[in-house]
Amino acid sequence: MSRLVVVSNRIASPDKGKQAGGGLVTAILDALRGTGGIWFGWSGEAAGTRPRKPQLTEAEGLTYATVHLTREDLKGYYDGMSNATLWPLFHYRLDLVNFTRKNYAAYQRVNKYFADVLVPLLKPDDQIWVHDYHLIPLAESLRRLGVRQPIGFFLHTPFPCFGVLAALPHYEDLLKSFCACDLVGFQTIEDLSAFKEAVAHSTGTAVRSDSLIRAFDRTFRADVFPIGIDPDAIAGMAAPAVKSRTLRTLKGNLQNQQLIIGVDRLDYSKGLEHRFKAFASFLDRYPENRGQVSFLQIATATRSDVPEYQTLRQRLGALAGDIAGRFSEPNWTPIHYLNRSFSHRSLCGFLRLGRVALVTPLRDGMNLVAKEYVAAQDPSNPGVLVLSPFAGAAYELDGAIIANPYDPDAVAEALQTALHMPLQERRERWQAMMETVSRNNITAWRESFLGALSEDNYQST
């Protein structure tokens, strides 16, 4: 059996990986344990110089290989090209894209460095699985060093349409880097189609309708592998979490009110400002719900040192204050905005209490919160998912109410429908979604991708 080598920007801590990373980390660790292997990535620390060799830690038969990066590397590769250029671009926010040639050079330099340090660790029959937008050039760097082992790449974010991608200088270089892989995986058919269109534009040749692509003198496979969750683990956490002190307090404060729940990272891609405005529209359009519902938005802070995120946090606080000021009554507060983190177990409990989940990103690769909400529900009395069509999960969860986050009145109407939906319809919608979530779980995602990577009928020629 071939050994697996996983490469990602950050890796699980050897002593905390079991508890800290959620379903994705568990899936990767399970895959590594099944074959033996290496998890390689940045240590999370800055150093004065880059080490020539990685730090190796052995745990449970696996090797965790980490390297430090310099502060200059991190400024250009991570803060710059990855998060100030590619993240907003891939989420269709051209107004926030900040590209510099210096950052692009750092991005290429760090990927080359990763390749240089990784190659001595490789064995001839290894399979290499690279993750996400930070490491798009890695496969090409490995090929230049003579690596011939199968390389798979999975993009966790959306892939933008060609009109958006073409705004990025050197986009053709990144496309060529994708094509250095043997297998490229995307979340949705929309992402795959956008990638094929970009390849066709760049090479001037027609792309086949099947999953095989011939471009830049290579034949490789590109396909859809929608990422999933571990629904049994979510359900197993959600039911007992409701009995915790935090959740019992929340339940007591709600009294007879129905809970609308939102759980997101604090990020402009999540559509939180639009969501708050839609909730205000809901209270305006359907005043009979005042005093009967409460909206709890948990927005975990990320990248708190980035100006755009600081500004977003301030705007959300102002919007929440405005809604509370307009609609609150002495015995009722309509909105609760928590800008802090909770344990995964507690979040599952929050989701279980929600009669309605508002999952309305402006653009999202998948959005696993939508799937976790479904898995966390009480089968006898499930809630309703209101979902943006711009989340990858909308391709799978057809039992959700789809609402355009750019139309606050449409989201308000969806909330009204969800809150007053009969129990039988709620059960039918939940059952359909739960079957999909169970079938397309995190294990199925991992096995389908690695199974495709093991096939030899698309190897480069």
C-alpha cells in the first residue's frame, strides 16, 4: 500500500490533533493512519531564518514534519498573496484584492522552499495530497525537482469564474501550477466548470466534457469532491450539549421564543452585514414576530489584526446596536451578537436549539455549518435551514429554503416561512437533507478523493 503525504499550510498538533481540528483533521489523520505517512506544513511560528530540514515529530505511527517561516515570508506569502489577494479573489471580492509583485514572489518562494524541504522525505511509491489556495504552486515546484509520484490537490474555497480570475496578474502561471497535479478536486460543479473555462481560455484548446484535461503538455483529472462532516459525531455532541450550563441558561432566557441561529467565522465572505439587515427587514415586514423570536449570531474573530476585519467587526457591532435600539422592548432583546469563540461541542448545542439556521454567505466553497446544523437537529422536532445559493452546500441540501443574501426581503420571507413551517414538512425536509449529509460524509469525501488519486488511467503523459 502506498504511503500518504499530506501537505497543508498548517497542520494538526501531534498532541492535540484528535481534539482540536474537527472533521477535516480527523479525516486526514484517519487517512494517514490507514497508510502510514507524513503531514507536512508550516509550524505556525516565525524565525529569523528558514531551516534546511523540517522538525520531525513521531506520534501514533505518523510523522509530523514542520518548518518555520521568516516574518518576511509570512508577510508576503501568508498575509499578502494568500489572504489579501487569493482569498478575496476566490470569494469574488475584487474590491478587496491587494496584489503586489513582491507578495507574489514571496508566495512562489515559500512554495519552492516547501518543495525543497519535502523532497528528501519522499519515497518512490508515495501519494501526495496538497490542500488549498496557499499551496497552488507546490505541485509544479515538486515536478521541477523531479518528483513523479501522484499529486492530488484539493481546493477548499470556491474557484472564480474566468472574468474574475483574469483580474489577477500571473493567473496563467497559477493555472499551469494546477495542471502539474494528477488530480484536482473542487467543491462543486460550478467551481469545476469555472476551472475548465479558465484552462480553455489560457490554452486556446477545447476542454473535454469528461474529467480528463489535456493542458500545458500534461493530462490530468479534475473533478468534484464535495467535502462532508461526521454526522454521527455532531449528533453525539449536540444532544448532551443542550444540557450544559451555557445552553440551559440560553434556553431559560428564551422562554417561549423561537431561536434563529447563525454561526460563522468573522469574515466578509459570510454576508453577516447583509444578514443583519435582512433580520431587521424581517422584523419590519412581519411585526407579529416581535417578542416571539430571538436572533443569536456567533461570529468567531479571525485575522483580528487585519484592517478589513477590524472594520467589519465594528460595522456589525453598530448594526446589532441599531437593531436592538429600534426593536427592543423592556422584556425582549431581538438580537444577540457574540464576537467570541466556543467549543465545538457548545456550537453543536447552539445549532440544536435553533428553530432556524441562517447560513447566508455571499460566497463559500462548501459551508460545513449548514451540514452540521442538519446533523445536530432533533429528528422528532427538527428546525429549518435557510441557505444562500452561493454556498457550495446549496448543491446538496435541497431541503433547505434557498434565499439570496443580496435581497433582504427575500431572506425575511424565508425566515417567515421557516418559523411557521408545519412539523411534518420540517421532518420531510430534514430527512432528505440528513440522508445526503450521511451519505456524503467526511469519510466518503476522503475515500473518493484518494481512490481517484490511486487510479492510473489519467496519469500525466
